[in-house]
Amino acid sequence: MISFGGLKEEEVTRVGRAVLPKHLLEDVGMKGLEMVRCKMQPRGIVCVTRMPRVMVETFVREYVRGVEDVVGKEVKSVGGYYTGFVREGSVEGKLELHFGEFVGFGSSTMVSQHQLFPVCKDFHFVDEAEKRKWHALQQDKYAKPLVFHDGRLAFRPTPLAALAMYMWLPLGILLSLIRSLVFICLPQNTSVLIEAFLGMKTRINQCNFADANCGDNSGRLFICNHRTLLDPVYISVALNKQRISAVTYSVSRITELLSPIKTVRLTRNREEDKKRIEELLKHGDLVVCPEGTTCREPYLLRFSSLFAEVADEVHPVALTTKVGMFYGTSTGLFKFMDHIYFLMNPWPEYDVKFLGKMSTRMINGKCCTGFEAANHVQSEIGRVLGYGLTKLTRKDKYLMLAGNEGYV
């Protein structure tokens, strides 16, 4: 009742598709999954769960291969909003549509509780002692890579962990506001020291840059993977430069106003964006995130080749972040809160690695196109970070997680 009452059907469906699969995957026992996969060969299975179907259907269908249907409790709705009440007989009624022999899996305490187990031809139960010996399913064993997910929580919300988060929340909000003011109001040399005192860890692996600019009157173009909206700020801190700007795609106006460095919004018109980037480079250094959107997991999205068309050489930067409580990214309407959530973490970390200058016209002594140069820069950053390379784009991410194409 408390979890579902008053929520929109489409919002709960989005949570079941974009948020819960990550937490459910982290709670899967490898041995238990192997037992299920053994029994479902060579035919598919029907998954029956005591949880509401809308919460687990996407997870089961996409990450437990061979599932033909998902049967679970159906929550009543009125006018597109959930009431919190469960439809009586919703599980048994849907299960009657399936024919065949059923195999049950569950804990020993569930045998006498679940009315469906007596109809199973075979039943496997696991006691708590055996379950404690199970190992969590490793990421490389997932049925498909978990590249995208949403939601603010960066930990499994067990009761104790959730309690700790709620106790930290008031202090975290205050700490986030103080950290934000330090970034905005104080010089970079001073702000870095104060932020370190406030629990923020920053590691910088910096190459020896020449004092001169790349061209006669142009700045340097820094290309980085995209972890949070603070990426250009941390690159600016690493370079100890105030006169550095960044291009954005569709961040909120509030984020632009609060940014300690200059930001310029791109139009998504290729020719117009090229002109804007070229103009910015005439006045100083520029940071570009060619993925176009953030990615939380150890993967790189496809790099746009736009940067390779406006500069003969670029400076790739590999970024990694670490958070313990809240993610500083989202696909929802309140994107202006992203940096606040990141700074609410007790000990947020940023690792900045400069890879050195790369040509966008030549690769290993051979001429290359802009697309080849973009792929080369992506592969080099991926190699340094140990991240997987994908051809997924911003549009793919937002269609999956938010049901739109990512325009704010």
C-alpha cells in the first residue's frame, strides 16, 4: 500500500525497467541461477513471483533467458494511478493459462506458505545455511551487459543500509551546499584544499603540457568520457585554469548558472555547433564530452566525431568516479539536482588522467576520417580505464530509461 498507493502506472513501470534490475542483479546467487537454467533447458519457463509483476518482469525477461511469461501479483489501478490494493486471484488466474509440468524453487520456509508449490512436479528448496554459502552473480556472467540504469541510490537498499542513508541525509544536504559554495565562490587553489578537508578525494595524473597553445591563436581541446556534470570542473581544477569553458547538450538553466566555469549550449545542428566550438577555441581551452550523456557503469558510449572535424589534435582525458550512497546523474526532470546528489556522498572521489596529445588526422602514420579518429580516442580512453566499448548513444539511453530522446 505504501509503496504503490498514488503512483502513476507509467512511473512504476519505468522504475521496474530502469532502476530495479541493477539492485535485483546484485541480489542474485550464482548457484541458484545455475539451478534455474538447468531446469529450463531445453524449454522455456514461467516465472511465478510473490512480488508485484510490474517490479520484476523486465528483470526476469532480460536477465534470466528463456522465460516465457512472468506471473505475479497485480496491483489495482484507477485512472492510471495505483491504489495499493492487490487483485485477488491474479496469480492463480493467469497461471491457469499455462500448461505443462511445473518445477518450484524457493526457501524451506516457503514450502507450506505458497499455495502453488503442491502442483509442482519437482521442488527444490534452499535453507538459509546453504544460501549463505552462495556467491553473488558476477557482472561478466550477466545474460546481457548492464550498461544503463537510473535511480539515485548507489547501494543495495537493505534495511540497515537504508536506515544509515536516512540518518546521513540531513548532514549530507548541508555538506553538499557547503561544497557547492566552495566550488563557486573560492579560487581553485583554495577550493581544492578545502574540498579535501570536507572529504572529497581527487587524484590527478597529469602530463606535461606545453605552456603555449596548440595553434597560433587557439586553445586546447580536451576530450573526456562523461561521468557526471562536474567533469569539466574537475579538468579545470586539474589544469589550475579559470579560463576554460565547456559545451553542454541539454542541462538545466540552473546548472548553467551555478557552474564555476563558462558553459555554452550546443544546438544539435552540426554546422552551427562546429562554428560555436571553433569560436570557443579561439578564446581558450575547451572541454567536450563526445558521448553526449553520462554512463555510470564501466562502459563508453559511442563518441561523436564532431570534435575531430574542428581540431587537428586533441587531448584525451580519462575520468573515473566513485560514490558510496548517491549517484550524481539522472534521466528525470530534476537534473539540476545531479551535482547536489553527487556532493551529498560522504567521500566522493574523482580520478583524472590526461593521456597526452593525439592527432585527429593521422592514426599510426596513416590518414584517417573523423569517425575513425573518434573511435580511436574512445578506444584509448577505454583501454586506460579498462572500460568496455559500445555503439550505444544518448538516444538509446534515454529511450530505454526515460521513454524519450533526452531533450530537456
